[in-house]
Amino acid sequence: MKSFFERSIIMKHTYTITGMTCNGCVASVKQKLEKLEDIQEVDIDLEKSKAAITMFKHIPLSKLKAALPEKYTITIQSGEDENFELPVSESKLKQLKPLLLIFAYLFVASMLLNFNDWNTQSAMLDFMGLFYIVFSFFKFLDLKGFPESFKMYDPLAKAIPVYGWVYPFLELLLGLMFLMRFQVQVALIATIVILGITTVGVTKTLLDKKSIRCACLGTALNLPMTEATFIENSVMLIMAVSMLFMM
């Protein structure tokens, strides 16, 4: 498994995909293509019917066509050679910059909220509450696209699709419960169960070395599924378990 700071050489091709009429189509196409081995990321512009596909090695156009339903047509964009390879060198740290910045802001905010009358338990509750509120916000930005991305690695969302639609609301509710100190023990148990299930899926994805998008910040930001995603969930789980013992 690649280390967190390891830099990998990848390539990017631009394609034209016709047949997409809505965000649901976009999510479906992304899901089909991102399941292919060696594809790291798929960015689609619905209005322009354009897709930028980042891959670890060149994938023949025929293989991309075979992965999509017949209603969609994919062709190499005019002016680009199908065998053209564009090397892109980007560190995992740079890819995860948005996620790390959000964590830093949440940490500082929870510290400042308890600065004058310090209470570790209160600071942890504030951090967890803010975590859920902020992360649910990004999911609400594309409520239709999130479930498709989420079920690619969450076992429960894959087995029960409606869970992916409910999840952002569940995060919002848990965030409010932590911040308002309402039924905190219930919220902690729910956190352990919910994030425990997701962590199982994340762990399996990492062990299988699949290159898919992390849906932790919805579909607004293109974050790769990496060790950092596992650490993110683990931190919340450890905090939840610790809080239960403290209470």
C-alpha cells in the first residue's frame, strides 16, 4: 500500500460522453467508470458532456465503452490522441489539503469555545458536533450525487440504498445532539455504530487497493479514498468510545 506522502505518476484523458441528461446520469456514469481497475478519478461536466478521467495507466477506449450502458456513448475528445499520456505528479498531502484544513479549523474552533473555562469532555463534544455539522453541509450540496458515491464503499449504503439518502440528515441530527448536549450517550453509541460500519468499508477498499472517491465531503470536492479517510473515521470512533467511558 502506498504511503501517505508517496507521489504517484498518473495520466489524464479527456472524453466526450453523450446520453447524460441529469445529475443522476452523471453519478451513474461516474460509478461505472470508477469501478474499473486503474481509474483514480472521474470528473464530469454535464453541460459540456465532457469527462476528464485520471488513471494509473492507459485504459483502452473499448474497455471504457464496455463499462457503460448502451444509452451512453463515450469517445475520445477531438484533438487528443487516444494513446496520449499526460503525467501528473501530485502528493497525497496536496490532494487531501481541503480535508486537513477542515480538521484544523474544527480543532481550533473546539479549543477556542472552551478556552476560558477549559473542559476536555466539552471540547471533544464540540469537535464531534462541529464535525458532523460541517460534513453534512457538504453532502447537502449534492444530495442526489452523494448516495451513489457513498455506496461504493459503505456496506450498509450498498445493501440498503435509502441509507445513503438518509445519512446526511443523520449526520446533521447527531451534530445538533452533540452541540446541544441532548441525549449525548445515544449520539455516541450511534456514532460508534455508523462510523464503525463505514470504517469496515473503508478498510476493505484500502486493502483491495481500489481507487475511488471518498464521499466524506460529498461530491463537491474530489477526495481520494486513502489512509487519511481511515484515520478520520478512527479518530471519531476513538473519541466516541472514550467519551462513553468518561461518562
